[in-house]
Amino acid sequence: MSRFIFPHAALCLAAPLMLLSCQDKESSAPAEAQADRMAALHQPSPYSRLILEIDAVPGLTPSNAVQAQIGEALAGLLDKPDGISFVEDEALPAVGADHAWTDEALFALAEAHYNLVAETGAVKIHVMVLDGHSAEDSAEGQVLGLAWSNTHLVLFADVLRAQCMTPGGIAITPLCEEAERAVWLHELGHIVGLVNRGAPPTRDHVDPDHDAHCDNPDCVMYWAYERQGVFELLKQRRAGAPPTTFDEACRADLAAAR
Ligand SMILES: [Zn+2]
Ligand SMILES: [Zn+2]
């Protein structure tokens, strides 16, 4: 995201959901339901497989290379002996670059399209890849992604790509791909419980100024990884540096959830 910002009041009125984005600090999901969801995602039983159900506007689906990187990262975090797969499910209608998605509209879209029938033994995560932009964009930057209820995530792929295309061109640059990977991984981090969103912190690393985020700027759960700031962060990294991932503190939280 550049930012993901969710006005709490509007959120809570609109939907009794547990939001995992920067702005959701309020959770009305029962703790028991969240614990069950965490177990389903992290543990090998009763769900030995994970499926990422991808509903995307045509042309915006992340590349196979990015999907492979995400799959590899998740495989190191979640105990899914029968594997992790990506299913490109429905084509969502394009709405145009000027369309501002409200949180309520995103929740409704998720409700309408989270419908892939998974076989017994598979747990799902819902990924929606959209054009348009968040209605919560502000002077602090544009929102690139958001996640809620340890289940659904949105990537504003059009916004993201508009910032990393070659000038006048349509080529997807390495920066673009890295940003897409980082934002996606960040949102998945929220879904699997970070930071203190289902996986209790094993040490103090919650950013006091950005709830649900890690205080380490080198960690993919740092708040700016879902905002426009991700591009600056990535540009500042040394050439040849490994891709940003979960730091030790975040990994420890996830390991404790397994
Ligand atoms: Zn975040
Ligand atoms: Zn971290």
C-alpha cells in the first residue's frame, strides 16, 4: 500500500471483520475463531495443503516467477506436507484506474468471489488482484495492499505497476516484480498472524506507531512495505542484496504458531 489506511470507525460499522491492515486495530473476530484459523493455516492437520485462490483482473495476475517466490517463502513458514498451490480462478471485471475502492466494496467483492471449491484437506487463502485504487489513499501515500480476517488480501496491482514501469513503456521492471513480491508477502504475513494478529509476539518487535507491523525496517513486515514507500526502500537496498523477507523476530512468532 502504499498505505493502507482504514478508518476504524467506518470499518467497524461497515463490517465486523478482523482487519489486518495498517489501520485495523480493532478486531471483533472471536479469539477462538482466530485461533482455529491460525491452526488451519500453520499446522499439518487437518489441512495438509494450502491453496491460494487468485481472482484477478485480466493482465494483472502476478507472474509465475513471483508466484514461485511466494510459494517458496510460504513453504518455509507453514507446515503443509502436501504442498502449496496457486489457482488462478475467476477473472474480475476491470473498473478503470480512477475507481476508488472503499473497504466496504472490497469486503463485498471478496464475499462474492471467494468460492473456489477446495478438496478435503486443503485450506485456502483468498487473493484479489485489482485495478483502480484504494479510497483510503492519502497524502501519506497510496495503498498497495491490504489484508483482513486472516483470509483475504488485495493487491492494487495497477497502482503498483504504474510506479515501476519504464517511462512510457509497458515493460515490467525488476523493481516492479520485487515490489509486487514484497507487498504480497507482507499481506500474507498479516494473514498468517503478523504482527500480533493471531501469532502472539515472542519478543517485543511491534512498531508502536504502526500497529500490526514489525519495527525492523529490514523486515518485510515493516509498515512501509504495503505503501508507496516500498519503492524507496527497495531502491536503497544494495544491488545484489537478497530479497526482503521476514526477520528473525517475525519468523520466531510464526514458528511458535506451528
Ligand atoms: Zn501491513
Ligand atoms: Zn519482522
